[in-house]
Amino acid sequence: MKTIGKNILFSLIVIVGLFVILEGTQRVRYAFRHSPRHWLLYGLKPDVISSVREIFRYDVEKKGDYYKLMPGFSRNETPRGTQEMYVNLYGLRGPDFPLEKSPDVFRIAVLGGSSTFGAFNNDEETFPAILRHLLDARAGPGRFEVINAGLPGANPAMLRHLLREEILPLRPNLILIMSMYNHYTVTSEGDPRNRLALLRRFLESRSLLFLTLSEKLTYFTNKNSFLDRLYVQFSDYRGYMEEMVGVAKSSGVDVYLIKQPVLIKGEISKNLIADSMALERAWDRDFYVKVLTVIETLGRDQGLPVLDASTLTGVVHADMLYDAVHLTREGNEMIAREIFRELERSGPLARQ
């Protein structure tokens, strides 16, 4: 019995030692390739706020189940150079605007993550800003307001709180939602309905080795078996999106959905930022189709316009991406034009 006990103890020591070596190797590997301080200290501050500060270099303010940016002008170093950014008094990117909307102003709010926010873009290169310029040219300055409510790292679970607490009180006439990618990467917000998912996210938030293994082994399903509960289900994503749509529509606000462009595995962008982790973060084509189908069916069931900015149709193609998900100015212009055309077809521009 003593021999068996010693063998078990020795085996455990070997396993723990191997894990420590692999964990350390992964941290050093990522530190050399990406943002050093964040990856070397990964898991010591396992929350979305610290991740946003370390990776995107933005100061943020925690607001319960979501966060906002700190107001003011700043210059931030990104993998493609210096970014100039202005955050308004509401903690959102873009110019200031009055709290009380004028009756003759059509206010549009755009919800999403760092692609909507414009993680590697200057203020006037984001697609909400480009859309504002297109609308000004068509209807005259001041007739339309476009609020960039994209936040780095934000996912649908977080955006539903931002919508209720911050966006609807601004009385928008129209809400655009482009939020697909972040729901299927690791998030800091635990799902209280699923203890297994909480355990997985706890381990992912503290171990870089577990995080990278989990990303490579993750699969998505609508099944409800024991193992399936370890991962985010398509029904979770649709549920969060439905909640946002329902809250907006109950307030008399129209909603458009946007199929988000992402890099597909096997594709290479000429604008790819070196060491951007783009290829590791790229999506499998079949999985991308399934997520886009969720958006399509949600739009059909809710009677909503669905704008196709996906990289499958070529509306936005790989060369319009800096990495797996963040857009060049050309990519932002393409999305802005797609939105503008829909506003001409079925929105306020069609009624002029």
C-alpha cells in the first residue's frame, strides 16, 4: 500500500511539474509574440477590465455588469501605430451630443465590441463615424446623430446591460447591433445558469495553457448533455440577442442586425498585423455559417433587417481586416455604405 501511495504521489508531482513547465512556456511564448506584461501576469487580475487595460490600453470604469470608457482625449499605441481617440461625457467613443434629443434629429446607436469601437482606427475611421458623414452629406449636418456604443471586449451578455442602462435613456430612433465574435471567445462574465461553464471560465481566466487548449477544443452545439454544458451554446447567443431586440422594440426603437466580418481559417490578409494572433483566432468556415444562420433566423423571426457584412459573401473581404476581427478603414467604409443603403431602402432616408 505504501508503494502504491508513493507511486500516486510521484505521479501527481510529475503531472503538476509538467503543467507548471507548460504553463510557463506558454506565457513566455505569448509574451514574446504579443503584449508582454499582460500574458506574463495572466490570471492575476482575471477580469475584463484588466484585460481591456492591458491589451487595448484604454482606461475604463466598471458599471455593475458592464463598463464604460473614461471621458477625454487620448493617444494610444496599437500594433498599427498611434491611435487618436476622443471619449465623450457618456463614456462612449465619439463627439459629445446633447442628452435630450431634438425632435427633428434621428438618433442611431451602434452596439458591438472592439470592431464597432474601432480598436485600431482613429476616430473618423470607425464605421459609425463614416456613417455619420454619409448621412450628413445626404440630409445635411445635424439631421442625424450616430452614437458609437462599441466597447472593446464587450459581448452580448454585457451589451444587454449597456443597452438598458445607458443607451435607451438616450432615446435612439434606431439601434444597430454587430456582436458575434466576442460571444464565442472567453468572457469574464459567468453564466449563473451553468456551473460547468463557470468552472471552465474560472480555469480559463487563470491559466493561459488551459485557455489556449480550451479555445482549440471548443465546439458549439444546441445539445444539453453533460459535456455540452461546458461550452457556450448557440441558444445562449440567440437568447442574449433576442433580449436586446425585445428590450429595444418594447421601447419603440427599431433594430437592424449586422452579420459581423471575421477572418476565416485558411485566409490571409495583406493588412495582417504581425503577431496579431489572427490565424489562431480565425473561425472555422462551417462554424461561421452556423453563427450567421442564427442572425438570419433571428432577423426573420423578429421581422428585422439583416445587413450582410460577412466575409463569406465578399461584402467585407480578408484584406479589410487587420487581424481575425478588427477592420481597416476600407472595411469600415464598406460596412457604413451597407448600412446607408439599408437606411435608403427601409429607413428614414426612404421616407424623405
